[in-house]
Amino acid sequence: MDRPVRRAYLDMISKQVGPALKAAGFKRSSGTFRLRSGDGDAIVLEFQGSGSSGGDLSLFYLNMAASTGGFLRWQATRGFVEAPRLPRTMPSQWWNRLDAAPDFVDAVVPGFPIGRDTWRLTSPKAAKRCGDLLAAALPARILPQIEKILDHYRQIDDALRAGQVVLPPPPSTALGGFHFVKKPDHPYLAWALSESGGSHGG
């Protein structure tokens, strides 16, 4: 069966978004893009198709995540053995889905979105416009916000290497999202302290 919108969605990823992210340092594996640092820190962007897609409709999510190399190594000790080598959006230190742009928000009733994070493509032309938007916004606007979030976790790891638990409030960004290391009893903190040889401090 010919599915032009589906093909246009895949072309959007490979021919528009992919080159823009590659220029920003990301490496691609199918619909997943990873930006790694020398210390193993990772930012992950993942295009996830929706099972509700079909015919002339393609729905997708854009998952985002950030983790330090230390956190990914801790996840490896918990059974996520490939986390340091191939980080995914889950498990991560921070995670969210990018809200869809107004022209692409999925809706049952016009003007009443059922999910702000569900992107809707209804034609190859729409996919092309969406690709142009994402190719411009991801490196220029979204990535700096994720870097700000990752820097927050780097500060925590720096304190842990010094033998201290310091949990500053997460940075305020338009991305929001879920911060999974935000309480002093989180098991990652005890693990990182033991790795550094430190003890609980201020």
C-alpha cells in the first residue's frame, strides 16, 4: 500500500532534521539522535511514531532526554547494560516530549488539542513544512535549553565527586519535563558518593 505521508515523515527525519542535527554534532541511529561528550554525557532526541497513524495521517512524538555519564554508568549497574554506550530517552535524568507547534498539534475537535505533544502530519507538504520548522528550531532553540538542563546535572555530579550532596533547583526552561534526581535520598547519589570515596556532606 502506498503511504505518501508516512514516506514524507521518514524523509523529514532523514533529509531535513537529520542533517541539521548532524551539523550540531549528533549521531543518528534510525529515528534516534545522540549527542555525546567526552565524559559520556548524553542528549538524546527520539522520533516515536504513533500506532494511531494510518492512511493520510502520520502522528509522532519527539522525545527528549539528558543524562550525565555518571548517571548512565549507574544505570548500567541496575541492568541497563547498554546505557553508557547507547543511551535512550528512558532511563534518563531528565525527560520530556516536545510540544507540537500550533500548526501540527493533533486534535479531535479544531482548537481542542487532545495532547500537546502529539505531532500531526496530513500531507507530504505538511511534513516538509514540519521538517523545516524542526530543522531550524532543534539546534537553535531547543538544544540550548537541554544543554542548560544537562549543566544542572553536571553541577550535581561535580559536587558528588567532591563528596557532597548538593541539589540546586532545576533550571527554568520552556521545556519543563521530568527531573528524576531531585531528592537527597535518590539511590544514584549514594552510588556516586561511594564511587568518589566521599561521604554525605552539605
